[in-house]
Amino acid sequence: MSSLARSSSIMAAGTAVSRVLGLVRAAALASVIGLALASGNAFALANSVPNSIYVVVAGGVLNAVLVPQVVRAIARDTSGRQGADYVDRLVTVAVLVLGGFTVAAVLAAPAIVWLFGGGLLGTPLTGAQRTLAVGFAYWCLPQIFFYALYTLLGQILNARGSFGPYMWAPVVNNVVALAGLGVFLALYGGWADGGPGAGLEWSGAQVALLAGSATAGVALQSLVLLIPLRRLGIRLRPRFGLRGMGLRTAGRVATWTLGGVVLGQVGFFVVTSIASGISEQAPEGDTTTPGLNAWNYAYLVFALPHSLVAVSVVTALFTSLSASAAAGRTREVVSSVSLGLRTVGIFNVLALAGIVVLPVPLIVLISGAPDQSRAVAPVLVAMGVGLVAFSALYLIQRVFYSYEDARTPFLLNSVSVGLWLTGSLLSLLLPLDDRLVGVGVAMSVGVSVAAVLGLVLVRRRLGSIDGTAVLRTHVRLVLAGGLAAIVGTLLSLALRGDGVTGRVDALVVLLVAGGGMTLVYAGALVALRVQEVAPLVARIPGVPAGVSRWFDPGPREER
């Protein structure tokens, strides 16, 4: 096995294990704080804000300015001495600036909770829910520093050709957080057993255990990277001074990238504010009005097929895209774009059918809370409608990045986020129970319009996107997906899928109805001669070598 293949396998394995543990962690967390409970919304606010602040203030700067400088310094310095000095100085200034910012953020925890908790929309959290959210925030906001440190150390490792640790470190995070949740459940019980998650009266020890273990996981996720760094002979030391490091030039180059990062987080801010306002306005003791925590769980299910399939496929294609673009081989770029859109579509259309037909069992399997899951299901369906466009837009943006064009992706993000924000604000006119559904619909509309516009711009740049093949494949995929959805609906009705009472029932419905949908979908793809399936079918043991001729649509004209 080549070193590249070995690195890819290690990275893929780390991602897969982390995703599985992430789902287990989400299930354990739901046992503590539920999906649509006030305490869950308070924790969701405190635990998601640090990542948002990091993405804007630290993540964008690190990824767009500091990390590229580190990579160039290591690549051009063969002796390692000057490169080490450069890296030491960058890490030193990053630690000082990020550390100071994190301390300031912790001190400003009450103001941050007010801001992200709907303060600007006139619906800030109040009373016991605000007190609990602020208590969680004091423990969670230090994550800003450790998220940034993880990114910086991980990219230094990547620049030295060590990819595995960066992908496996989140496993440590999930293990630590799971351990904390296990201890919490053992000591205090879950919300369904009358634990603290069922109300808003939490002791300091309970807040510290739940939020502190979450932060401890992020901290260890970053600090564990010091071990492989030392094995590579990289021993970071404090060094001061930024003169002559080229950061001003790097900052100019990264302007559009940073703009895109900020734009995306504006969307997060508005959704967080709306969802937190819903939680504040919901009747006391309400357990069926979806708020911020419900949105997070719906998005977790929505993003799973994208992160497992689309990100993997596009990441594999991006190297060849960049090489072909740099060499001016436009025909190869068109071929890669067409292949990416068609391949990702195969999996995403089936995932979309599953989300539309089986939203309740999907969420119950994770949460174990049937009534709350039924309230969250419409939110998942609303955002799920945009899944195919969401992944297509992700690929389209990488096409422009391969040509070192960050301006066009920023414009596409502007369209997507602009429509999303407009629709989200209009959703405030809807009844309380339907507002997050409106936000989900707005998200789907935004990414769909941006994806269509992106395809037009890609075609204008490349002269073609192999549109006939892409359209033909997607028409067949929609037909196969529609047939699978009909079968899944019938099986779900027979099993009373919307009436599942727990995780075991949900698992049975997903195995039977979901399995039936998958078989019907696969059979329809074969019957409709979707040629992208041929390589997969050819790998099945016992399939004749000439079976791929079945999928051959015949000679195609050059485009």
C-alpha cells in the first residue's frame, strides 16, 4: 500500500470512528437534557457558541492566514531551523492572542448569552433559563482557545506529512465527553427519570460536570497532538516577534475567505437567536416546541450523509481538480465535476428519501424521546429537502477554489445566506411551533438557488458541465428515489413508524423500512441503467465480468 493510500485509510478510519462515537455521544446527551427541554436549549446555546466564535475570530484567521504561512515555512526550509523559528513565533503569538481573547470571552459570558440568546431580536433568555445558560457558558467558553490550538497543531502535523493524528484526535474528545455523560447519568439520572435535565434547577456540581467534561474533551483533543509533534522532533518554544513574517500579504490574499467565514456565522447567529427566542417564549414545562437543541439534533442527522459521502468524494476529487485546473486541462475539470455531481447524487437522493419518509425513527434512535422527536421531525424534513443542493454547492465552491478564486464562492455564500436569513426572519411571523420549520425551508431554498447559480457560473467558466449526463443521471435517481419512498412509506405505515415508542422500535422500523427502501432503490438504479453504479456492481462477488455492458448508454458525443 502506498503512503498516500495508507494516509487516506488512516484518515477515513479516524473520521468514521469519530462519527460513530459522535452519534453515541449525542444519544447519551439526549438522555440527560432531551431534545426540546429548556435545560437542553440552555446547554445547546452555551456549548455551540464557543465553536461559532472560534470559527469567526480564530478559525478563519488560522486557516486563511496563519496555517498557509506555516505550511510554506516548513516546505521551503530544508534545514528545519528557520522553519522551526517561524513556527515557534506564529504559535507564540497565536497562543497569546487567543488566550487573551478567550479570557475576555469568559468574563463576558452574560453578555454573550444575551447576544446569542435572542437579545437583538427582543427575546433574550430570562430567569432560571438565563442563569443556567450563563453557568454553562462559563465552563464552555474556554473551548474557543482549545479549538484554535487543535487547528494550529493539527495543520503543523499535516504540513509535515502526518495526517492521522489530526483526524483521530476528535475520538479522544468524544471518549472524554462520553465518560462525563456516563458519570452524570450514574450520579443524577436522565431527564426521563426526574434528573436535573427535566427542569432548570441545577447545582454548581451538575453544571460543572456536564459542561466541564465537554470542555475537557476539546482540551484533550488539542493537547494530545503534542505527542506526535514531539515524535516528529517538533518541540515548540516561546519566541516573540512578528516583523518580516509576511502576515500583511497573507491577510490580503485571505480577505474573501475570511468574508465567507464571517458570512456563514452570521447565519448561525440569526438561527441561534431565533431558536433561543422560541425557547424563551414557549410555555413553562413545554416539551414539544422545538428550540435550539432540537435544531442541533436535526442538523446532526441532516449533515451525516453529506459529511460521510459528499465530503469524502469531493476531498478525493479536489486534488485532481486543482492539478487539472493549474495545468489548463479544462476537459478533465469538467469530467471531475460531472463525476462528482453524479456520484454524490446517488447517495444523497437515497438519504433524502429516508429523511422525508422516516424522520421520526431517525431522531428517536438518537434521542430516545418519541414525543420530542415528533416535534423535531418537520424541522429535519424542511432542511433535508435541500440536501442534494447542499452537497452540490460544496463541490461547486471547490471548483472555483481549484482556480484560486475565493471571490465567487463568497458571492454564492452571500446568495445562500441572504435568502436563508430573509426567510428565517420572515419565519418569526409563523406560530411558535412552526418557526424552526420556516428556518429549515429558508435554508433549503437558499442553498438550492445558490447551487443553481453556481452551476451556471461553472458552465460559463469551463464552457460545459457535462449537463446532459448530469441531468439524465439525476432524473433516473429521482425516479428510483420516488419508488423507494413509496415502498418505505408503505412499510413504515405497516410498522406504525411514526408511533415508535423507543430506540428498539425505531431500530426495527429503520432496518425493515430503510432496508426495503435501499433494496428497491438499488434495484431501480440497475433497471434504469444508471452507469455510475456499474463499478459498485462489478465488485459484488459472483457478478459476471461483462455485467458493466448493461449500464453502457452507448456512444456519447463530445461536449
